[in-house]
Amino acid sequence: MTATVDPVWGTDSPRWRRRVAADRYVSYLLPLLFLAVLYPLLDLIYWIGAEALPTLSWRTLTTNPSGFGGGLLAPITGTLYLIAISTALAGTVGIVAGMYTAEFASPRVASLGRLGGNLLAGVPAIVIGYFGYFALVLYTHWGMTLVAGGITLSIFMIPYIYRTADLAFGSVPADQREAAFGMGASRGQYLRRVAWPIAFPRILTGIFIAMAIGLGETAPLLFTAGWNFVPATGLSSQTSYLTGLIWLYYSAPTDFGTELALAFQAAFLLIVIVIALNVIVQLIAERYRRRLRGLFR
Amino acid sequence: MTTSPTDGSTIPPASEASSEPVPPPARRPPTGRKRAGAVLTAPLSWLPLLFLAAIVAVLLYASDFHNFGLSFWGPNWFPDPLDPASASYGVLVFAVGTVLTSALAVFLAGVLSIGLAISLVMFLPGPLARVLALFVDLLAGIPSVVYGIWGYVVLAPYFANDLEPALQSHLGFLPGLGGSSVEIAGGTGLLLAVLVLTLMVVPLTTALVRDSLRSVPRALEESGLALGATRWEVVRRVHLRYARRGIFSAVLLGLGRALGETVAVFMVIGNQVRFPPTLYSGTSTIATLLVGQFDSAFIYPDLLRALVEIALVLFLITLAVNVIGRRFLTDGGLGRIALEAGPEKAAS
Amino acid sequence: MSEPAAPEPAPVLSTEGLSVFAGSREILRRVSLAVPEKKITAVIGPSGCGKTTLIRAMNRMVELSPELRIEGTVRYRGRDIYAPEVSPVVVRRRIGMVFQRPTVFPQSIYENVAFGLRLDREEEDAVERTVVTSLRRAGLYEEVKEDLDRPALSLSGGQQQRLCIARALAVNPSVLLLDEATASLDPIATQKIEEMLRELKGEVSIVLVTHNIAQAARTSDVTAYLHQGRLIEMGATSELFEAPREKLTEAYITGRFG
Ligand SMILES: Nc1ncnc2c1ncn2[C@@H]1O[C@H](COP(=O)(O)OP(=O)(O)OP(=O)(O)O)[C@@H](O)[C@H]1O
Ligand SMILES: [Mg+2]
């Protein structure tokens, strides 16, 4: 990097040096912006862990919350029930709707369907919560129930599964498709034997992502699922859930009982589950990428 | 395969007007009974649109079409169940809170994510970029209520004891950063809400900006480089120019998310009903009002109606923001990076 | 097997034992050739023989594909363009490139041509002068002089390609590499570009990759024939087309494959 005048390349102007230097600085400095997001992320994980781990024990998982502490049994089972209901509903709707959009719908209808899905994903959670309260709690006279919470949550999850299913069915390689129909397969046979095996892993990633999102939602459940200090006993009983427990206890004074610790433990569990789901999604996506690369060459 | 991946000839010609979502090419099969399958599956694909309509219908119905008159947009929020005549349901304070938090958060998130996306696309080696993208993605997966408890228990004391007094004494001359030290209170307030909100919006905007930078044809990028531009110059003069619609839409979709974020903001914003005199001050947003007062509204019909109408307004505004944002987007853009690792990308 | 046509004046650009690998696959095999100054050098050969890779190696564009590995030397006026102290940015200033499809930026005609000049923050009237002369040299000026602020994307394909050439010329390169620059154009647009290239060659050395054998015969002074990554034959265009020394060359130019 000497500043001697070069007869062949002829570049020694200050402007030239500034340009090259700017490029070099930016290429080093810009990635440092990642610190601005990585640092808070790690700080959050660190603190949640630090507050939760010292008091986390087997009892946490096996006892119910009480006024002064206890464990997370009821919220854990509640979250599992809610996710089971909402995944079953949103999964069915999302997969079938995605299949229709990718496979049967005219381009117009397909793009309308996609628009609907994408816009639904943008509806604020609290608005869906209000909707769930009126539509499923009040007007049905069910009251706050596990099933009302599950259905409300599923509205939130549908767009994610719908979109991945749509993409997954829509991206079955054309030659696979033509080969199937060329051999005289019916549409049903094609969907079952050819499209589904190819699309399934990808749909699964959509389902896991939707589960991670549903798991972390609070607002749609606050006015639909109710609350319960013991595990829900049926679809029509009220239920607690992990996010709700945090919501309830986050502002509890630290010197009064162990509610705050319990809230942190719930947060810790949620993070662990979310990270686990993310890892699973990545593993599936990775395997899937490799498999598809073969198909697309 | 006769085109080589290096000569740019496989890239479709530059076209600015690729705003419509690109449907997969129509692929009609030569045979197959379409009717039955289509009829059975069609209704479910209308469900999302149906839900949107149902939300409007139910909220309208639940509001009794009550007309609060002009005072609805006024600054006085004064629900009084005992004396309905003197009660006032002005939502201006909350609207201002929403606008302030969302605008600031989206501005920060936008700037940050443009930098992150440029790094991911242009400056970081592939494997490192993938790992970092995963971390950003993880940020999107953290539940709001977890952000909330972290903000309330961990960050708020730090804000109250260290950050905000320091800002106040060093940058107090700037608008919003000065004021009385009383405003700092427990550390909850506008500033903390903006910070938490920024973190929550950044993954979405980063993924979207990254995708729109990636949509810049390779051939254009190479043309810039072939003219003797540095990578940074190409980013500035080609990518950012070409992708500006996509960036605009990323910001709008980020705004859509920020406007509706409820739980985390509620936990860290302080929830005073007033216009915030400083960035440290506690205030409220429309979403925090909706979540904070619904319980008590069960027995006060007027308050319930007011809240429902506010919910409807929030819904319509976010819907509009999303519709506009999506008009500039080529992809569905749910903003999950993992979703994007699909076969289209894998194949190229 | 392959030797430069004439060892006359020093070549502006030369390769010595240039190989490019994609993994273990050798897509360019020890190619040594010399590009004479201020002439048109055509590079012909069947699809996939490595023409694009060859010229992309000549201005370090190959480096943009991290999966490719380069061996051998490329010299510009005797200087190794891959030497560690040489920046690719400088190389590409001296050795410009035009692609197969027109790649205009979504800006005005004027701003497209000014792109390279803006990087150096030149004075606006200097920029303007260069824009006009570059458009002239590319034979486009008369067609667009009415409105230089029109979006470049509103031009026809042939005009866009000439705009790309003007844009490349504006930064005053000594060598211009064209990768099948007329392949996507109709015969009239192609003819215009060929005429323009013949006029240009007094000022710039041109390397013209082409699928079109007739175009190579019509326009070039020197032709190189590439086959499966190897340089089979290189020589004065007239000689190569009238009396090819290699069987492969003959087979290709008489249309038996490719
Ligand atoms: N980045 C790459 N990775 C792997 N293989 C490559 C890469 N670039 C080129 N190749 C392969 O190298 C060979 C030569 O490619 P190149 O594009 O140079 O040929 P070409 O002569 O320009 O062909 P065409 O006439 O079709 O443009 C081809 O077989 C191509 O598939
Ligand atoms: Mg080529």
C-alpha cells in the first residue's frame, strides 16, 4: 500500500485511497452492528437463566402454582393442551388451505388466499384476543375455556402453516409432477404419493414455527382461556398457561413469596422450548436442503 | 443446462415493477379429477379472509355501533362508570403513545436492519452470515412476555439508576432527553418500551430487507463492480437504490408489528395515562390500554364499547399498514428467515 | 499447440498457463494467449467451453464466485493483475466488461453513463462532457440526445446494450471485454454494435466472446478457439477461418458442432 504513482494502474489520488479505505472500514465496521442485537439477546438469556436456575427443581415441574409459589405443573399442562388444540386446528386448516392454494386454485384465487393469510398474520394479538372473547367466550356462552383459548390461538397460527404448506406444495419440482401425471396418476394419487412426501418436511418446519409462536403468545389467551391453579380437566374448564403465569407474576415484589422466581422459571422453560423448536426446524431444513439439491439438479 | 451460473445470463432482466406476489407458475396437470378435491379444500383457504371479515363484524357488533362523538378523538380519558354523563373517552393520549413508540422503534429497527442485512448479504462470509441470521431469527422467537419480564425486572432498574440519569445529565439539552429526574421513576417508560420494541421488530425487518437486497439481480451487482466500484459503492448505488421499495415495505411491515405489540410494551412502558413529557416518562399506547382495561370493562358497558371501538381502529390501521407494505413486497414475507431456506433458494 | 499469432508489439493483456477450477473440475486448462493492443480479439467455441470463465478471469470477476480457484497468471501491460498489492477495483477500471444481457441500472440514461464517473466525484461539467462523448463513441448519442434524463429501462434492448458499452467506456478503460454482447439482440441492433466496435478499436482493445462464427469472422482481427477449457488455436482471423491448423477448429467453424 505504498503511495507511489503507478504508471500502469495510475491510481494514487487521495480520492481513490479514500474510496478503497471506506470500503475496507465499512466491511469491518458494519458487521459490528450485530453486537447491538446479539448483546441484548445474550443478556436476556443470561438473566432469565440466572434468575430461574437457582430455584428450578423437579418440584417446579410437578407441583401446581399457589399464592406464594409452588410449581408450574398446571401452566405447563395448560400450555401443552392449548398448543395441542391449536396445532391440530391450525395444522388441518393450514395444510389443506395451502394444498388448495398451490394445487387447485386459479392464480387469482390463490393470490387472494395468500393475501388473506399474510394479512391475518399482521393482526395484532390483542385484537384477536378481543375477537376470541366475544366470539368464543361471550356469544357462545362457553365462558373462558381451554377450547376457546385453543381456537383463538389457532387463528394466530394458521397463516404460518398455511404459507409453508402453500410454498411446499407449490415447489414440487415440475419434472416430478409431470412424471407422475405422465404415468397416469390421478390428482389424489399425485398428492399422496409424490407431492406429500416432498412437501411434508417443509410443512413440518412451518408447524414447528407456528408452535413456537403460539407457545409464546399471551394476549389472545388473556380473555379466552381464563385461569386455573390446577391442571385443566376438560375442554370446558379454564386453564393456566406459561405466558399467563409470567403476565400474572412479573411485577410481584421479590421479597414476598416466590412468584417472581416462578415467573422466571416459566420464562426459562419457554426460551428452552423455543430454542429447541428453532433447532429442530434448522435440522429439518438442513436435511431437506440437501435432499432437494439432488432433486433440482 | 447450458447457461453458466457465472455469466449472469440466467438472471431475469432487471424490472422495477415486480411488486405483485409472484405465484408459482400455473401447472395444470394433463389429467386428474380436479372437481372433488377442489370443492372440499377450497373453503379452508378462504378462512383467513373470513376471519378478517369476522373480526370486523364481531367488533362492530360488540361495540353496539356506539357513537362517542368527537370527544373520542380528544385528549381526555376519563371513564366514570357511576356518572356516565361526565365520563369522557378520548383516546388521543394513547394514540400519541402508540405513534411515538412505534415510530421511534421502527426508525431504530430500520436503520439497524439495513446495516445488518447489508452485512449479511455483502460483507460476511456465507457460513458466518447463516449463523448470525439464525441468532437474529431467535430474537423473533422469544415470547413477548419474556421480553417484558426481562425489561421490567432487569433493564428497568438499570435504566433508572444508570442509563437514564447519565443521558439526562449529558444529553439533557436534546428534546425529550432532559426534564425532571422525577420522570425517570422506576425506569419503565417510553425509552425502555422503544428499546424492547426495537429488538422485537428487528428480526422481521432484517429478514425482509435482506430478501430485498438479495432480489437485486446479480448481473446489476456485477455491472457495478465491473465499472470499478468497490463493494460498498455498489451497495449504496445499486443495491439500496434497486431495493428501496423492498426496504420501504420492510419498514411498513415492521411498523404494523410495532403498532400492535401489546404485552411486552405494557410491562415496560409505565402505563400512565398522559402525554409523555420526556423519553423517560411513563405513558400508554392503544394496545396497552386494550389489554390493561379490558378486565374492568366487563362491568362498565360504555368503557367496553369504547375499548372495542379502539380495537377496531387499531385493527384497521394495522391492516392498512400491512396492505400498503405488502404491495411493495415480492415475497409473502412472514419474516421468518428459516422459512426462506426453501427449495427455490436451495436450488439456485 | 497454442501459440500467439504474431509476436509483434507487446500485448495489452496476456494469460500464462491460466487454469480455473470448480472443485476438482478444471474448467479452464492452462490457457496462454495474448490480446493485441487496439485490435478486436474474438473468442469462439462451443457452449460451455469456458469462454465466459476466460474473460471473467481477465478482470478478476471470477473472484466473485468463491467456489472457483484460479492458477496461472494474467498480465495487463506486463503486470500481474492478481498480485496481492493490486486491487480488483483498479483492474476493473482498466479492463471493462459488458455482459450478455443489457444490465442498465434503473436510473436515467445520463446517470447510467455517469455511474463510474460519480465514483471519482468529478466536476459536473466534466461528467457531462464524458457522458456525451461516451454515448457518441457507443453510437447511441444521436438516438437519445433529446432526453438524457429518460429512464434507461425505456430504451430498446439494442440501445440498452450500447448504453452499457457507453457506460463502460466512460471510465476510459484500455481493454473492453464483451461476453456475447449481441446474443440477445436482433440483426440490425447487432450490426450497429459491430460497426461501433470496429470504430472503437482504434482507441480500445476489445475482446469479443461470441457464439456467432460469422460475427467473429466479420469483426475481429484475431480469433481464439476454445474447446473444453483448452485453447486449441489462435491466430489472425482471416488465416484461422481460411486455413485452420487444427481439426477441432475446422470442425467447429464449418458447423459440425457447437
Ligand atoms: N461457478 C461455477 N461453478 C461450477 N462450474 C462452473 C462455474 N462457472 C462455470 N462453470 C462450468 O464451467 C464450464 C465453462 O463455463 P463458461 O460459462 O465459461 O462457458 P461458456 O463458454 O461461456 O459457455 P456459453 O457459451 O454457454 O456461455 C461450464 O461447464 C460451466 O458449467
Ligand atoms: Mg458464456
